[in-house]
Amino acid sequence: MSDLLERLRGRGWRMTSQRRVVAEVLDGEHVHLTADEVHARAAQRLPEISRATVYNTLGELVSLGEVIEVATDGRAKRYDPNAHHPHQHLICSNCGTIRDVHPAGDPLADLPVEERFGFTVSQVEVTYRGLCGVCA
Amino acid sequence: MSDLLERLRGRGWRMTSQRRVVAEVLDGEHVHLTADEVHARAAQRLPEISRATVYNTLGELVSLGEVIEVATDGRAKRYDPNAHHPHQHLICSNCGTIRDVHPAGDPLADLPVEERFGFTVSQVEVTYRGLCGVCA
DNA sequence: TCTTGACTTGGACTCTGTCTATTGTAGGGT
DNA sequence: ACCCTACAATAGACAGAGTCCAAGTCAAGA
């Protein structure tokens, strides 16, 4: 819950009403919102909040590792507040719904050294695609 | 090579000079170009080709399954002509270089039924990230 | 060669996101 | 409790990527 606000305060964040509202919007529901959706929900509580502030705040939350940025389709990025539990994503190709999933196995271990081309590989994202129950 | 052009003709494509040039640009080099890069290279051969045509043609190639769209970072999509050989991508977080890689294992099989939430899962993308030899 | 519907064009438009100059304010210091 | 001041918020201009549309062009079948 507001562990998040505590952690942010502990990291020296100046706590403004705008930042509080953005953090609460993300913390409140486990959905994957776009920046504009976050802005819309934040504006319900704080009508004068600006888009720029929402973008700034989201960017800060991402660099603090509190939120994950998900670029699924080349359109708007989505923001995933479930950053402290490793997971992957399952996306409906039709309606765009995103679910967090937990596959077995370790995809990083599946990439042999001779397939790394001198890269220092540090991260893997797995995106499953298909049709959800409603769209199928 | 121009297997691609043959396949497209066989699918009833009206063969225009614009489409030929776009197909040849993609077919020529195994790199991952953005739409604007494709446009630039196409324009070297056919100066009057328009952006809209390049976007249209790329979209058609994608829906025909001849080219894969790679949305890596929420910026410009990249187009991968290596659609007939299954592979995944390794991306440098610094310079954005993309390499095709071939991990072992089958990530689709790693997603248990109880983690599919009624979806009909048909596709998996695995994206490895890290620093390439030059940027490290 | 003619015809026709598919294709191309340029430009306006939308959507996401960034930047900047200005104004506002959280929170430490007194 | 009140000031400072550096950090944060704001509005709006701007930029990049992509889409849409009306009008003109042309590939390919008759």
C-alpha cells in the first residue's frame, strides 16, 4: 500500500500532492495504465495536475525501480506498478489487455554464450501474445 | 533473394515500382530498419516515393507474414525481414543495436495452463537486453 | 488499346512524449 | 511561526512517429 510513499519519502523525494496522487493511482490497482490514463485518474482527484508532471513523475518512478515501463506495441507505453515481483506479460492481440504471468524456467540461461555476441546480457523480457477469453 | 518478390506476386500483389523497391530494401540487408530508414533507402533508388506508401507497404508485408514488426522501446518500430526463421532479439540498452539470437528451449511450453487465464496463446517474443561489446 | 479498381501522393492531422520559461511550494534553517 | 531557496509544477510550444484522406496515376486483365 503506502509502503510506496514511505519508500519514496525515504529516498529523499519531496512529497508534493501531485506526486502523491500519481503514486496512489499506480499503487491502487494492478492494471497497466498508459501515461494518459494515469493523468486522467490523477486529475479526478487533483484536477489541475498537468501532463508534464505525470510524465516527470512516471519517469522518476521508473528510474527508482518502483514501476516498470512496458512498451508493447509501439504506441503508448504502459506502466506496471508490480515492480518488486518478477513476472512476464501476456497480451491480447485484439483488445490489448495485459496480464502478469509467471512462466517456469529461466530464459536468460537459455541463451548460450556463443549467441551473446559479446553483449553483457542483464535482462530478459518475455511477451506472450494471443486472444483473451472475451476476444476468442 | 527475390524469392520475396515471387511470393508477393504469387499472392496477387500488384507489382509497382514502389513496392518492389521497398521489398528489395528489406530483402537486401539483414538489419532492423525503422520505417523512416526504409523510406530513406528506398528514396535513393526512387526519389519520389512517399512516406505513406512506405508505411502502407510495410504494413502489408507484416500482415502477409513476410516481415516482423519489432517494437522495442516505444519509439519507432523496426522491421525485421528475417520472418521465416524463428528467432529472438538481443538489444543494446545504450546504442539500440539489435541482433537476432536463437535461445535454446521453448518459452511457450514454459507457461503453465493455469497461468494462461483463458487466453489462446499463439506467440512468444523474448527480448534480451544488455550492453554490446562497444558500449560496455 | 481501354478500363477500372487498386495504388500512390502530399499534406493535414493525431497521438505520445519532451522541453522551456515561468510560477509555485516543501521543508530545512532561524 | 516565518523565510529562503532549491526543487517541483505548470502551460503551451515543439518534435517524432504514424494515420488518414481526397485527388491523381497506373498495372494488368479484357
